[in-house]
Amino acid sequence: MTRRQIDDYNDLYACMQKVNSNYDFDMVKRAFELCVTAHEGQKRWTKEDYYIHPFNVAKIIVSLGMDSQSIAAALLHDVVEDTDYTLEDIKAEFGDEVALLVDGVTKIGRLNFSTKEQQQAESLRKMLIAMVHDIRVIIIKLADRLHNMRTIDAVPEQKQRDKSVETLEIYAPIAHRLGIRPVKEELEDLAIKHLDPVAYEEIENFLYLRSQQRNEVLEDIKSRIEKRLNETAPNIRAVYQSRVKSIHGIYRKMYIQGRDFDEIYDIYAIRIITDTVADCYNILGIMHDMFRPIPNRFKDYISTPKPNMYQSLHTTVISREGIPFEIQIRTFEMHHTAEFGIAAHWKYKEGIVENDKKMEERLAWIRQILENQSNTSDATDIVRSIKVDLSQEDVFAVTPKGDVINLPVGSTVVDFAFAIHSAVGIRMVGAKVNGKIVPINHEVKTGEVIEILTTNQPGHGPSRDWLNIAVTSSAKAKIRSWFKKEKREENIAAGRLEFEKELRRNDIEIPSGDYAEFIEDIARKVRVANTDEFYAAIGYGGILLSKIMPRIKDDYTKRYTAAKPPEIKPVEETRSARPTDGVVVEGIDNCLIKLSKCCTPLPGDDIIGFITRGHGVSIHKRDCNNVPRDISNCEEPDRWINAHWNGSKSESFTSTLQAMFIDRDGIVIDVMSAVNNMHVPVHSISAKEVKGGNCSVILTVSAESVEHLKSIIARIEKIRGVFSVERINQ
């Protein structure tokens, strides 16, 4: 090894010694040497020797307190994928456990969110299955993603944005649910840095400009708190820390919730760590006596832990200088869990994690996502489950009996009912919130007492509309499951009607003699047993026709259209406009063509030309308000001329859309994520609050045709809270 490589290993060795002296140092050294040898001559996009990446991933794994096998697997996680070494080589040298971890991370490493949605779902499913088998796999993958995000400046800008969106949507929520706070916050901050660099820099400047004042104030507050506790509770042992809210956390409140920097009360926090739960509540009383608490800013996560097992008391108070700040109070054990999450429960017993009940509970959400996704073939459901069900913000509502139900923000009473029990959701006929009847689309808020009204009437069940009202994938899966079991004949009939209607809408006419075979072939491709199961799945929502119609159209074209002999038509001489315009104007050659701004026509629209005075031909949509309904009887009929799109051209045209939402946090980011996933350029986007508690989002995008624009609109229509998307003229 070179001098640099020896120094790097010594650095890793020193980090391991600080954490735990019981590591298998010999195995880690052999893994480091194999990593260096296997990647010799390979370079990263940063121009560094490739081994630097797995070396840094291993250091992150050490900082999380993981075991020897995890460190070795981190060093070797790219060896099988990027070198000539095989999994058998790893197994022979390091044993089955390390080989399984390397294999799991290698499979996850093939995730690619720019591929088709079905491939996304399959990759995500593999990742979740690997996590159920051994949670260390995803912890190594999170460390891998963290180091890649730290060095992402070296890759092209578009790839930076794609990876940042993927990080925000998938990896940061998983890190949050696993409770690994430092990794989650750094992933979010790095993602925002590349998705919105201007806002990131603005927040950084805010924090920097106030850093000196902040440090002085926090140090003064800490010393005053310590003095008061020593005077009033000398028997309580406490350690004091200060923390600054993450840039992503501030970003969400400033740019999504629309708050000013000075209106965010928890940017600065004092953390008090003590021995027992009783001490936590005693300290809380002293703090409320010492400072003036802000109403409705107290959260008790000790009695009601977050889904990732986070526990702490949070209260926001105002100092005598008038500066609001948050106080967090927790025990040492709670603090360890808050910092390291699931990694805090790792035991150094022969390198395996202890299979206690608490660990099983913390992994139950993975099995739940896999179980929910099994009832639908919609590829986006598994991605949506991670984005919604692993929400970083939760609400806590209470049943009349006092049971606390924890749900993602935005959940409705439908989600609440099914969270209590499947039978409660199925028999629900209404709901009361704090004693008052509410509609079933009522959004649950923290502290509400919710009573679900049920019926014992035979045959009663949920409405199909509930699939659009429910937010959590668990509730949606239970509704689909009920329709699948209880309404089979109804589902088959409804599915057949919907499918035949969609065929007619797409001009697909299957010969009667081939119809049964054609449908059976489609059923096989979507992995259902037969035609009836295919129709039933459409009926209960397990198969979305919008997802499979492109494949059906391709099959139909290959089977029937391609078999027809080409129709020979007489060639007519056509004089066309400039080819760059993608428009053919009948009878005019080499003239200026412009697309009118009043109706912004797109390829696929029915169009007509208007001969202007000195400005060439202006192209309008046929249904534009400026086009006469009866051209033969208008004032200057000779100036209107037939035109059509040149189908051989492939160009981009700008079009403006208006989407109406029920107002909530995160709408603009959701819209940008949806459009970005389609790799559609966005020229402008703006949002404003409108009457009735709604929000209007106007965005200008580039689209290649009307069909392309329709697919963009369809993607936006799937965002939670949207109730209309339409093309507008600007």
C-alpha cells in the first residue's frame, strides 16, 4: 500500500478504537486491503482513487457504532459490482454474513429513479425485502448515499438534481424512520443545496450573520439554566447542549409555509440530558417557572413516542431578551436513540443484532409497506408509501377510550378509522371530532378526540371514493382488499366496462375472433391468473388502466397495424413552411411562421393559419377565441389558411398549466418533483393562496405534443390535494 493508503487505514483504525475496542480489526484490515487492490486504477467522478469512497462510507458506519461485519461490507460494497471479484470470493475470504451484506447493498445500488415506474417499484421492493432480512443493508446504503451526496458537485447538474430529488423522496424518509438523525438531516441539507441553491445560501447567510449573537445568547441561557437547576434541584444530574435547526427544516418553514426567519421559534434550542424520566418532568416545571412558555408549543414525545421511537420533551419559551428558543429535555438513553436511531440498539455479540421485541416493532413498517403494495400493480404506490407513510411530521389523535393513534400529516378520518382496526374502517358511516359531526375527508389534527360512527348493517362497506380520500397506503390497501373479496362480480362487470371504454377512447378495435386471446395475453403480462381476475383488478383499483394502456397500444400496433400492407397514396406536391417551425401551411412556402400566444398551440392540436400584415402567418388553435366559428362568413376569409403539424418534426413548445390544490405545506416541491421525474423543463412556477382555503399553482413547461402535455397533466393530477389541472393561455 502507498503512504496515503496506510495513513487512511490508520485513520479508520483510530476511529474504531474510539467507538469500541472489541472490533475484529484483522478482518477490517483485510477488507481494506482487498478494497484498495480490487479498485486499483479506478477513479471516481472527483478524480480521486476509487477506494476513497468505500473508505469514507466505512468511516460513516463506524461513527454510527455499527459492527465489524458492517464496516467490512462498507469497504467492499462496490467490489462485486465494479471489479472482477465475485460474491463467492467475498464469502470465501470474509464469511457468509459479510457476503450477504455486500450482495444486499449491490442490489440496492442498482436503483435508478429515471427508469420506468415499474422498474422503480421492483428495485424499491428488493430494497425493502433486503431491509427485512438484515437492517444493516440499508444503513450501509444510507452511508453510501451520504458520501455520494457530499461529493456530488463533481457530477453534471441534471444528475445532481435527479439524485437530490431521489434522496429527499426515498433515502431521507427512510433515515428518518430508522431514527438516524444526523444522516437524515445532512442528506436533506445536501439535497436542498442542489435543488434550490439560492434559498440554501440565503438561509446560510441568515445563520452566519446571527451566529455570534446566537452563541452569546445560548451560552448565557445555558449558564443561567445550570445555575437555577443547581439551586432548586441539586440532586438532578444534567448535561447541556445547544443545537441549530437544520437548513432543510428552516427551508420548509420559510419557503413552504411562508414564514419569515424571525417567525421560526425553534431555530435555536437548548438540550438538557438527564438520568430519569421523572427528572425530565421536574426540569420541565423549573423551565416553565424560569421562562415564559409560548402557548401551544409544548410536545410530549416521552409519553407518546414518534414512530421512529424518538422520545423527548419539547417546549418553546422566550428569554428575557425577547428571543424565542426551544428547550429539549430527555434521558441519556433517549438521547442515544435520538442520535443513532436503530443503530443504537446494535449489540456487539458475535456481530449480530439482538432480536428483541422492540427491534421487531421498529421494522414492522417495512413489512406493512410490502403487504400494502401486494394488493395493487400500480408502480407508484410503493414510492408514494415511502413519501407519505414515512412522513417526517405526524399527528396524534385520540379515541374516546384514550388510545393515541399516530398518523402522517394530511391523514383523514378514513385513515384514522382503518388505523384503529380494519373492521372499524369497513363499518364506518361517519365521524365526530371533539363531539361534532365532520365529513369523512376531515384532516386529522394533533389533540383531536375522534369518534368513529359505525353500523352493524349486513353488507355495509366502504365507498370507492374513499380510495381518493384516504392518504395512508395502509388504509388504501384495506379498502382495495375489501372490494377484492366482497364485490367480485361487481368488480368484474365494472372493470370490463372501464376497459372496453378505454379501448374505444384509444381507437383500438380488436377483431372478435382474437379478443379473448388478446385479453388473456394482457392478463399474463400484468401477472393475474385469467381474464376475470384482470377485469376484477381494474374494478377494485388494483390495476390502473392509465399505467398499462401504453403497453396495450404497443401490442395492438405490433400485432395488427404492422400486419397491414402499407397503403399507397398518390404523392402530392406540398409547399411547406420553414421546417424548424414544425408546421405545414398549404399554398405558402418560405414564410415567417409564429405560434400565437393567445392560445399557445401544441403539436396534436387542430390548427389554422392567419396571414398577418408584415409578420408572416400566425398559427392558432381551431377553437381559439380569435378564430371565427364560420370562416366563410367572417370579414376577411381569404386571410385564414389551412395548416397542419409536420409529423416528422420533434420540437419542444412552451405551455402554461394551472393546478388548483387544497392548500397545504409542500405543494410546490411536490409539483416540481413530479415534473422533474418526467425530465420536463420548467421555465417558471408560482403559487398563491386563493379563497376557500385553496392554492393556485401556475407553471410553464416545455412539451413536445398534446399527448406529452396530457401525460404531464396526468402526473400532476396524482399529487395529493389536487382537484383540477388545466391548460391556460398567458
